[in-house]
Amino acid sequence: MPAVTNRGLENVVVAESKKSKVEGLEGRLSYSGFPIEDLAGHATFEEVIWLLWEGELPTRGELAIITSALAAEREIPDAVHGVLRALPADTHPMTALRTGVSALGAFDPDAELAPDDEAARRRALLRIVARIPTITAVFERVRKDKSPIPPRDDLGHSANMLFMLNGTEAGPAAVRALDTYLVLLADHGFNASTFSARVTAATKSDPYSAITSAIGTLKGPLHGGANERVMEMLESIGSVDAAEAWVLDKIEKKERIMGIGHRVYKTTDPRAAILRRMSEAQAEESGDRLYHDIALAVADTAVDFFAKNRPELMLYPNVDFYSAAVLHAAGVPSDQFTPLFAVSRVAGWTAHLLEQYADNRLIRPRAEYTGPTNRPFVSIDAR
Ligand code: COA
């Protein structure tokens, strides 16, 4: 019988990983030893993909290799376009992404080889990283009755993503903002979606199955889906003056304030601090401060309330809290916030899959059975 029942696996360490270090009490995050503050705004997303995969920052030559390898793999098969077109226009974009990635697996000859063949595994994982932006952008276009815009191989990952969404080249500020966002969310220890990916891979299933599991897990509002719910909250509050009463009413009703709280961080999430500054800069530049200011008012009220009344909970804004205002200001529709999170986190998912396949053991915890025991069977006629 298991000695400990730990609902939610809190603080349970199930593997070693060299990818990212999350220090919850100190509010620190680093990728392979590099603090997130030094990477965000300074390293490109492609550099961070290389870092997470290889454990070292790339040289110029290595960066050129990963950049062109990703660019060469962006196209998705016509049949996957067909799958995305076949979905109802009101399908949630995370459902479309999950379906698209699952369908992609059927067209990749490396998919079934990947668990046992490292070269095939790396090819498949690179394709997944390169094609998640394409699936996201294609579905965004087709659900609005617009033609998909083919990817360009002469643009970086973020610039190409914006090009596929809008059909025009984005300016350097927009590209930098998206790239910084992608760097910030690229990996985060054994978060729920990464864990899902690793659980699936640990059965020696293929990488497309593992990433499909991860996307399904990221979608939930307690994980990546929180960013969309934060935007709904900011919109429903509507004005800075209404924020305090709205938050206190939710707390009174024992409802959760989305974008607040974290399983590991018991202080400010370092990514939230950076996103808050990004949001502030966007508000300054555009002159449109509404959602930024509502977000500040919500955070102040919630943090203050919990610090005074439930200090043991240690609730602070998490990464999804300021993501909402940042992505909204960048013109991203709110139901595409979580797919954009996936565009980033797939860097970490794939890095963790490399670790998992290379040193695999089935992940299989136990449940403590608490139902009835030793019951005499009664045939259906006698019930
Ligand atoms: N608003 C209000 N109360 C919250 C809260 C929030 N956002 N987050 C946690 N709490 C409270 C719970 O109600 C619970 O209170 P109780 O002891 O009175 O029952 C307590 O804190 C512990 O909650 P629990 O769900 O056990 O903590 P957890 O470690 O599992 O929670 C989250 C982590 C992220 C799931 C949780 O903070 C949450 O739901 N946040 C909102 C969703 C979100 O932003 N998710 C994105 C995370 S990056």
C-alpha cells in the first residue's frame, strides 16, 4: 500500500532534468543555468530552442543550422489543411491545434521510428516545433473564411508566425514582443503539460502522441487556458473603477481569480514581472491603457486581500496574468492566446521528450483504493 497519498503530486520529484530550474520561494527561473531575465529580450526563440535541446547557447553557425532547419519544415501536408478546413468555424483553436498535430503524425514517416531511433526522433520533434505555428495560423485564417498564407523560409520563427497570421510583414517591435513572449514561456520544469508529454513518451509511444497529450493538458483553465480566462475577466470588469469590487465579490463567492496563484511559485512569478513591464511599455506606446490598468487594479486588490486574510496561500500573479494584456495589445484574438503558449512551450515539451526517450522508465504512480472490498457477486437476475 502506498505510504503517502499526495493529491496533485505536489512537491513530488519524479525525474531528473537539465532543462529548466524553477525556484518557487525565490521567484527564480533559469533555462540550463541562464536566468530568464538574461534570455528574455536578449536571446531569440531559436537560440532558446537550441539551448533547451542541447544544453548550451548556440554559436552563430549552430544558430544558422537550427534557424534554417526550422524554416525548411514549416509547410504542413495538404491533407492536414483539409482536416483543419473540415472543422466547424467555432471549434476552439486549442482543439484545432490538438487535432492538427495528431493528424500531422500520420504523415511523418519518422513518427513510429522515433521512440527507438534518435535521428528519426530529432527529425520528428523539429517538424513539430516548426509546424505548430503553421497549424495555428492556418486555422486562424480558415475559420475566418480567409485563405491560409504559406509560410516564408526567409523569416525567423516569430516574424513568420506573424506573417502567416496577417499576410504582411510585422514591424521589428511586434516581432521582438512575440519573440520575447515565446522565450519567456518556453519551458517550466515539470508543469502539467510537460508531465503529460513525458508520461505518454514513457510508454514508448510516438512524439506526436506525446505532444497531442501535452496540448490537451495545456488547454485547461488551471494551466495554459488561464490566459484566455484572464482576458475574459478584464473585459467583463470593463473599467479600472469596477476592478476592486469585482475581485472582492469573486473571492466572497469562493471563485478563483484567473492568472493568480501557482503550484510552485509562492512569490511573484519572474515571468509575470517581465510581462508586466512589457504590458506597461505597450500601454505607454499605444496610449491605450485600459486593460493594462484594469490588470494592475485586479492584481493589487487580490494580492492585498490574500496577504491580509490568507497569507498562508501566498497568491501572486502568474505568467498568464499579464500575458493577456500583452497579447491583446499585440492584436491576438483571446482564444488564440493558449495556442500561442503552445507555440512557445513546444520548445520545452520537445526538449523534455529528448530527455525522456534517452533515459526512459514507465511513469506509473498508484492510487489508494478506497472503494468497497470483498463483495459477493450477485447475478443480474437477483439484483
Ligand atoms: N483565486 C482564489 N483562490 C485561489 C486561487 C485563485 N486564483 N488559487 C488558489 N486559491 C486558493 C484555493 O481556493 C485554495 O483555498 P482553500 O485552502 O480555501 O481551499 C488554496 O488557494 C489552494 O488551492 P489549490 O488549488 O490546492 O492550489 P494549487 O497549488 O493546486 O493551485 C493553481 C495552483 C494554479 C491551479 C491555482 O492557483 C489556480 O487555480 N489559479 C488560477 C488559474 C491560473 O491562473 N492558472 C495558471 C497557472 S500558471
